[in-house]
Amino acid sequence: MDHEIPEDLHYSADDEWVRVEGGVFVGVTDFAQHQLGDIVYVELPKRGDSVVQGDAFGVIESVKAVIDLRAPISGEVIAVNELLADQPELVNGDCYGDGWMIEVSPSDETEVGSLMDATAYAASVAERDT
Amino acid sequence: MTAASGPKRTPLYEVHKRLGARMVEFGGYTLPVQYSSIREEHAAVRESAGLFDVSHMGQLALTGPGAISAAERIFSRSVAAIAPGRIRYGMLCNEGGGVVDDVTCYRTAEDSVFWCVNAANIEKDQRWIERHCPDGGQLRNDSDATAMFALQGPASAEVLGKVCPAGVGALRRYRFERLEVAGCSAIVSRTGYTGADGFELYLPGSEAIDVFETLLREGAPLGLRPAGLGARDTLRLEAALPLYGHELDEGTSPLEAGLDRFVDLDAGGFIGADALVRQREAGLERRLVGFELEERGVAREGHAVVEGGRTVGKVTSGAPSPTLGKSIGLAYVSPDLARAGCRFEVVIRERCVRARVVDTPFV
């Protein structure tokens, strides 16, 4: 199974992606949305909340599964994708675009450097993909 | 058919892999949870048809002299009253009235029946029947040799008609016949676990791949697609059909589960009947209800049900209903809340989400 892994993003071991673009945008990867199947509910923090790298910041539910969303970087939430409340399926359809989850103002810019690049993440996915 | 260790495989394991299924373990078997999308497979069953590999289900046959009177002791409905060629859904109950298993009973001949049983309970049921029918009939476990498919949805009869020379239009609900299906001799029953019209097929495992692939090929132009356990679960939930291990277990009575019409208490005589009669007289402590959430969220098994700050029950199953576009579930609650329109809250990750009791089936 081929999964889309854009070259210009950074990736966490928890299958979240990070795009540095003004703030830092966060979402789940194509591999993650594919593993979950039809996504039916996304629970996100509020603007102004703090998130901590590696800690749960929300929940994503598919028909069959519930998993924690784990923050790939620490900082303050400066925007939340409000569309996902009514259209959680955007995560399945466009996980790197309209399915983004939160925008974070990072408290420690160096954390981005601790994430994987596309090549390293592709290897991590290949190991787990069956 | 069994791997060296770990979960068993059905005869269709390689076919599922080839179709791109994601596999999970269920009831000791490796089975497809979905091929493409639970929602799409669910919609296929509601709108046209879906084909499920349910070979994990068990078949226990009781045959020969004494079989029927022995079966009367362990099945919650009168087996003697089931005419050959007919099927009844019911329970095996323990002495306390709890459910050992919920099963369908096929009356195959004057002196024989078979029960179609839940995968996780095959060995338990076999021991239970052996223990309680020591002299009545010969018990045979056909589970490993038997493949079972469920063909479900409004187009099922048309799909099956294409590969079944004798036709299936005349086969009525809860009846079965032995028919030739895609060149294979199969038991075909008009039954299912989705709330839709449909059929269940029992055939030798050695012929499973041929028949499954022929059905998929012939049915594709009519909208048939393979469907996995994920859709099977959302479909049965919309139909408010209980799933053993969730709504039913050894500590749950069929009366609490609202399955009164599947236990012939007035005929009596089966194991557990006395306990159930006493329970009916004493009144129930809890009842199974269907509910829908009035706010966003998904209720899941184990979530607490609260009302007025008090815990009054527990969710046994929950999911977003693809057909209704609402979040639905089943829960055991105190009897005073077991009426359509009653309100309570479901505690989802420490958040109280408003819910309302609704009539079942949901669709």
C-alpha cells in the first residue's frame, strides 16, 4: 500500500505531520488516516490551550477505533480547524490540507529538528505496514 | 485451516488478503474488518448487497434417537415445535437464567438439529451440550469443516438467483433448504444479522473460495461488494441485534436484554427457565435500551450512563450510525429509564453527553 508522504513536512513517530508556515500546522498522516478508516469524530483543544510534545492534545475516532492525538511539538494553540467538528471525514479525504487540526506557536523551535523527515518517516511506515 | 499457533484462518484468508482487506482477530479467528471502508460496505448492504465471510461461526449438530428431547432441555424454545426446514433464534441458558450463548437452531430432520453458535463460544457450547445431553443424540462439531457466508441486503435474492438454478425467491424468512449454489451443495437459509433481507450459506470449506468468488463476480453488476466485520457490527447495531460478549453474557438474562419472545417460559422445561420465571415475577433490575446522542461524540462499550448525578447504567455497544448520520448505542439502564423519550447522559472521556432513549430497531 502506497501512502502519501509529502517531502516538505516533518513527521512524529505517532504519525502526525508538522508544517512550518507562519505558525506550525499539525495534522495526522495519510498512513494514520488509512489505518483508522472512516473518521467520525475529532476532539481538539481550544485556542489558547498549551500542548506538550508527546502528550495527548485531542482524540480521533473512527467507526471502530479511538486514539489519542499526540502533540509533535510544544507550544500554544493559536488556531483550531473548526471544520472538523462537522466534517471529520476531511481527515480521510485531505489529511495534509483541509484535514489539518491545529496551528501551534512553538515554545521551543528546536523541537521541529527532533522530528523525522519524509525519508525517515517512509521507512518507519514501511516497517509497520502489512 | 489452522495456523501453527495464534488465531485460526478461514478458508478465505488468502482471498481476503488479495482483496486488500485489513485483518483483525475476532473470536479466535483472523477475519477482515474492512476491505475499503466500513461506511461504503455498510451502505452496500442497505442499498444493494454485501457478502461476508462468517466462517468463524460454529455449527454443532445433535442427531439420532433422543436428540430432540435432549435439545428441548438446553434450548430456550421448543425444538419439538420447530418443523424440519425451519429455524428459530434462541438461547442456551445456564441454571441462573444467564446466557451461555445466543444461537440459531436449524431443525434438519425429525431426529436432528444443528445450532449455529458464536465463534468464541464453540468449545464452551460443545462442553455445555455434552454435559447436559449425556444420553440424548450424538453431538458433532462441524465448525472446522464448514465455511459460512452471509449474503445480505435488498439485492441478495437477485444475486443468489444468478448462481442458484433452483432459485431462492420462494425461500421464506427463517427457513432453509439444501440447494446447489455455484455448483456446490449448500445449506441456504433466509436469515442474517444485519436487519436487511438476506441469506446465510453453509458449505464445505474446500469449496468456499470458488463459491465466494463466483458470488462476488456475478453480484458485482448488482452492487454486491465484500463486507467485513466493521460493517457487520454497525449493521447489527442499527438493527439493535445483540452481540454476545457485549449485550449478552453468562450474567445477563434474556429478559433484561428484551429477548422475551425468544424464551418460551410458559412451555418451560429448559435449563434456566425456572430462574427466568422467578426473575420475571420479581421484576427486572435493568433493561437494555437503544439511545441516540443529542450532542457530538461516540458512545463506546463501558461508558457510564448517568442521570441526575447518579450512575444508572452502562453502554454495551455504540457507534455512529452510517444510515442515520447519528451516534447510536445500546445500554443497560435502570427500568424506570427504559422508555422511548427518557433522557440520560453518557460519560465520554469525563464529558457528559446528552442522550435520549429511542425505539429499536434504529432503522
